[in-house]
Amino acid sequence: MEGAVQIAETTVDQPLTLSCAYSGVGLLCLRKGDLPQAIAMLERSLGVCQAGDIQLLLPYVASHLGYTYALSGAPR
């Protein structure tokens, strides 16, 4: 799980790859019920999407992040 993020951060300097790695790990954490970690990874993915102007993934990541926020009950 952390390997995908580490590879994306250190060897591939592309926002799309990085955003996909963060969102993939975030979704895995969501499915495992680790909501704090899922939120952290999905927020990072969303930030990369916004900074890199990656319109393709933006709605996908934002919707999963919103769902995770709702599950966590945390006010945002």
C-alpha cells in the first residue's frame, strides 16, 4: 500500500501518477474502514488534482472524499 505512494513520490514525478497512487491508497483505506488515513490520502490526491489541473480525476476523487467525510461524521 505504501509502496505505490513511495514509487510515485520518488521515481515518477508526474501529478497524474501521484494523484492515482494517493486515491488508490485512500480507497483501499476506506474499504478497510481506516477513515482517518483514507481522508488523508484522498485530500492529498485532491490537492494534486487541483494543483496539476487534472480535471479527469477531480470529480472522482472529490466524490470519494465527500463520502469518506460523511462516513466519518467529521464536520467540514
